[in-house]
Amino acid sequence: MKKETIPSGVPAKAYKPLGTKAPGTGVWSRFARQWDYQLMILPSIIFILIFSYIPMWGVLMAFKEYNLFEGFAASPWVGTMHFRMFFESPEFWSIVRNTFGISLLKLLIGFPAPIILALMLNEVKNIVFKSIVQTVTYIPHFISWVVVSGLVFSMLAVDNGAVNEVLVKMSLIDKPINWLSIPEYFWGILVSVGVWKEIGFGSIVYMAAIAGIDPAMYEAASIDGASKFKQIFKITIPSIAPVITIFLLLGVGNILNAGFEDILLLTKNLNNGILMPYAQTVDTYVYQMGILNQRYSYATAAGLLKSVLSVLLLYVANTISRRFGKASLW
Amino acid sequence: MKSSRSDKIMHGIIYVLLIFLAFITFYPFWNSLVISFNNGSDTALGGVTFWPRSFTFENYNIVFKEDNIFRAYMITILRTVLGTALSMFFTSLFAYGLSKKGIVFKKFYMIICIITMYFTGGLIPYFILIYQMQLYNTFTFLLIHGMVNVFNMIIFRTFFAELPDGLEESGRIDGCSNFGVFFKIVLPISGPVMATLGLFTAVGLWNDWFTPAIFISDQNLIPLQTLLVQIINAGATASLMSNLNSYAQSLVQNTVTVKALQMATMMIATLPILMIYPFLQKFFVKGALVGSLKE
């Protein structure tokens, strides 16, 4: 092999001779040398390729008339028929309204709730009281939606349900209300239960962010005579703003995930017909059409539309945030 | 430093609100527990709130006698233990390999992983795949569903990448292979990360009712949470109760009510989590924080 001279100004280590194939520098021989590390990686990569990437390719069935018994290849192409059918379906506009309505409501109430809780907990000086409140409010996050739905049915029951009992005792209502039979109340119930379940756990990150604020700032503020209330708005909230921005971004990116498990369970697997005009979202519709009615291609089309829109939304939210010089997800 | 009057008012309001929040979080659990220990027909009269009025073990007796519930419980436990072990094993090994410098195709592997965080094929194509792979209606599927978790992999990888090089060097001097280094040296010091991620995986598997509801049609193979949905949704109709022998018998004999049995079943599905929670709260809280980092 001809010996090459290393050009001056290039560090000897970084210089790689062009066009030479010294033994052991090629990709595959390096691969062979690190076979054990590759063996750690490859099973998982294959797993992901099978269980995540085949379904990604499978979304093409949205453009076919998929038949479970004929298989993917034998099913005929139908173009955008299923998308058009979805747009023209009588449920379409109520699905759009519910998905955005429930999501926005969840964002509007469910997003600030943990921040407010963290701000309130931060003002509590009694350690025992504080840790009791924290311990109790974290719990619902770890309880399954199944059990939570059971608790909701029990609390909202017409016969001896705690909510009705209290409201009747306080004379706010005359007689018990069957809460889950009135479609107009469904969004409110869904959002309240969501806040109830996640407020404590969601506050943890904000508590951590608040703990990182320099106490000297508060001392300086109180010497200047700023009230506690003013300190919250002038010091605490601006200090945790980056964390808030990141979570707001994620919230916007998730705006099409209006809810799934919670809706399925609170409508008794979509069987509560009275509620459905206000409860049907894209996700529940995909489930109903695809799994329950076995209209695979049609459901995939609706689901694909949602996935693509979701990615787009996250991208837009992130770009806007970046433009304002705030946090970015990537 | 004296606190002003407005500060005192604010603190008063905060304490009242926090007590209210803690109460409305705690009460539904407590009330359900109370009802599960109260005589069913007595509960139906109303007014059972903080304490059982007519204490009984009857509801739990019936629940524990029910074969279907016992079997579902076993499936839940088996799935949680094996599923968590499998997931932790493959995910940590995956992360360790990717944490090494100079791995061929590393960038390609990472891109493959990260795309799955933003885009998925969705429920239906996944359902079709599982059906075609003949994993439908198998316990194997319940174990491997979501086995390799990209979020957890990234957290593991960050942890492994920060380990000092000297640590692994000592293992190599002792003649360990790279696998040996991972199992004998790296894993034993990954306790806290392993515990946190393992805990969240385990809770997720324990609470999962939806995957089995869709992918398992054999009533003998469904876990407790999925069975619980059926029991809750059955409500007052005794249709489902034909499947549950001891439930049906006891309802016929009119000793208990559907509600009392629902509550007792709900409690046995929840108590394991409520019982480990105080001891592992540290890890649960840590999980919330790594969770925010990965996002």
C-alpha cells in the first residue's frame, strides 16, 4: 500500500486516507468486531420494525378495501374513497366538534390545574400537611381508568350517589340528577374526572421546577415589600415559564387525543347511546368502526387523518415556540 | 418578618382549598372500601359514608370464591411480573448497546426509534398485524405487547452513558465479556433507574384493561381489570352474572347486591397498588420527573 502523506493543518487522528481499505476500518468489519453490542441492539430493533413499522406500512389499507381473509395484497385499491366517506358521514362534524371541544376544555382546565396546585403547595409551610396532600393527590394517577370509572359511577349514582346527596342537602338541586344521561354534562364530567385523576401527579414537575428557584430572589422581593401574592406572579411563574412552555407544547401536540379510555369506560363501551353525540371522538370512532364494526379500511382512514394532523400540529406548535425564542422539543 | 393581612388571607384560602382537594380525592376510595365491607341490602338504604353500618366479610367471601376472578387475578399477576421482567431485560440491553461509542448504524437505529414516538400506524393496522401473526387470543401477546419501550430506552441510555469508563474497565480486566460487564457490573448499579422504570411498567401492565379487551376473546384468558369492566358495565342486569357462578348464586339468594360486589372486586384490583404505594412513593415521584425529561 502506498504511504500517503498527511496534509499539514489536519490533525493526524482525524485524517482518514481516501480510497484505502485498511483491514478493520470498513463498516462491516467494525460491525463484526462489535458483534456483542450489536446483538444487544438488534432484537429490539427487529421488534420495533415488526410491531411499529409494519403497521405504519399497513396504513396503506386506508386506500384499499381490506378484507381480513383475502389479505393485504389481494384487496383492491379504492383510492381516497374511505376518506371521502368519512368526510361525508353524518357523524363527521360532531366528531370534529367533540374532539376539539373536549381537547380544548381539557387543555384550558387540565393544563393550569397542576400548576395552580404546585403554587399552592409551595406556600404551605407545614411539612406534614404538605406531604399528606401530596401523597393523597398523587394516588389517582396510578389507579386504572376501570376503577376510576367505577368510582365515578358510584359517586354520580342517582341512588345514594355522594354528589347528588350533597347537592340536594345544600338545596342546589331539588332531586337527584342522573348525570351520565344528560349529554350536555358529559364534557364537564370527563374534564373534571381527568383533572381529579392527574392534578397531583402533574404538579410534581412544577414542584421540582419551583424548588430550583433561588431563594435570594424571594428575600429581595420581601425586603422591597412585595406581598406573597405579588411574588408568585413576579418571581415564581416567570421562573418556571420554560417548563410550562414545554408542557403546553406537548398539550397542543396532543390536541387530537381528546380521550379514549376515559370515554370508552364512562360511556360503557360506547353503549350509552344518549351520550354518544357528545362523546364520539376520532379515537373512539376508529375503535367503533374498526374493532366493533370491522370496517378496517374505513377506520384506518379516519385514524390516519388524525395521525398526520397530529404530527403537523406538533410541528407548527414547536415552530411558533422556537420563533419566540422559547423552549423547543427538538 | 411579619406577614401582611392579605398574605394571611391567601394562606387561609390555600389551606381550605387543599383540604377540599385531598378530601374529594380520598373520599371515593374510602367510601368504596366502606361499601365493600358493608351489608349490600343495608347499603341500598343509603347513608353509608365514612364507616360501615352493618359490617360484613360476605362480599369478599363471594368474590374470593369466584373461580373466574381468581383466574383473572392470576393472569394479571403473571402478566405483570413476566411482562415487566421481559420489558426491562430487552429495553435495558438495547439501551446499553446504544450507549456505547462508535456503534455502527447507531444513527439509523436512533432514527428508527424516534420516528415511532411521533407517528404510529394506529390501532387497526396493529390489530390486523397481530391477527395475521396469530398472536390474537394468546397470552404471549399480552407479554410482548409494548415490550420494547423507546421512552424507557432513552432514559436507560442517558443513565448508562454517564457511567464512568473505569467502572467497566475493571470488569474487563477480570476477564468479563461485554455481556458479562453488563450483567455483573452495570445492572447491579442501575437499581434506582431500574426500579423507577420497572415500577411504571408494572403499574401500566397491572392497570391495562384495553389491550386484553381487544386482543383476547377467550374469557379464560382475560386479566382482572378487563373482567372488572364487564362486571361494572353489567350493572343491575344479571346477564353477565350467568358467567360468574358464585355471584349469580348469591344474588339469587339475595344476600348481597351488585354494587357491593362491584366495590369488593374494585378494591381487590386496587389494593395491591395502594399497598405498595406508600413504600415506593420515592420511585413514583422520580418517575414523574424522568417522565418529563423524556418528553
